[in-house]
Amino acid sequence: MLSKNEEDYLKALFHLIASQENDRAGTNQLAQQLDVKPASANSMLKKLKTKGLVDYKKYGKLSLTSEGRVAALLLIRKHRLWETFLHQKLGFSWDEVHEVAEQLEHIRSEKLIEMLDRFLGFPESDPHGDPIPDAQGNMNIRTKKTLAEVQPGESCRIAGVKDTSAAFLQYLTQLGLRLDSQIKVLEIIDFDHSMRVALQDGREIHISEKFSQYVFVQQA
């Protein structure tokens, strides 16, 4: 059985590796992401290596073993199911669910998670549009296209977000945007690559290049 701290390391390492082009990450990167000292990260990685969950050499690149990857994905599964429950059934906004799910994800009962999944109707994605792994730790990796890649005259709908921080999600809410909101790109400004877009309620707004890079879309 893994401790809460060990689970947090595995999940953080999974997300860090997923963001790298070569599927491997460094100890200092992991320490920075978890806001711990490199020495603390090294100590934990040694424990996880002993348990067969991490391939690790001091000062070298690290990666998850197949067992470690499944353990991380099952934790992510619980996290995203709880986010979905909080949002759909308890009325939490999408910028509130992450912090609470961080606590709930460490509940041990497999039966509870199975029943939660069934109760929710076996959802495939969470309130932020991220895929939910299945009970075996399998997860569909979707091809992601950002709003920044959409050309003038094209329409799309919001399918997810790159940044799940409360600040960014609250900003989206203030703009009246959420998952499945439709957007039509009207113009891309040459000077700073910002965009003028039309929303489905008829409003036209101006968004920054950074914003457009943080929103995942699908063809409308």
C-alpha cells in the first residue's frame, strides 16, 4: 500500500513526464513541481524505485515503470471521478473541484470508486475536459488542438483547458465560457497574435495569444 506522499509523487511524475517530449523528466523538475527540496525528492524516488515504481538514477533522468504508470493513472482516475461528482452532483464550479478532489483521491476503497463511476454513468471526461482512466489504468490520449491553431473564419468548441488553476477557470467563467462553448475566430492580429472572436451568444471579444494557447478545442 502506498502512502499519500508516495501517491502524490507518482501522480506529479506522470504529469511531468506527459509534458515532456521524450517521456522522461529530471529530479529537479519534479522537486520544483512538488515545491520540495531536491534532496527530499531524491529520498522519495529511492523508496519508489525499491518498490518497482520508478526507474531512477541520481542526477539522471527518471521515468515510471509500467507498474508505477498504472498506479499513477488509477490515482488520476479517482481524482477526476471525484471532480466530476463534485461538479455534477454537488454543484461545485469547475474552479473549485480540484482542491477538494486532491483530498478525496486518497480514499482507499476500490468498491467505492467502482460504485462512484457507475453512479455517474461511466463518464469519459472530467469537468475540465480531461479523459478519465478506466479501472485497469487505461486512458485514451486525445489529439489536442489549441484555439491558437484555429484560422480566421473557422468555428470550434471548447474541449478542455491546459491550465486548470482557479484563476484561469474563473477568468473563463467571467467571459461566459465553459466546456462545449462555441467560438468563431474572426481575426488574428499580426502584431501580437491576439484574436478577435465571436461567441455563441453573439458577443465579440478580444483574447490574448496566451489565452488562445491555454484552451483546447475541437471542430464545431
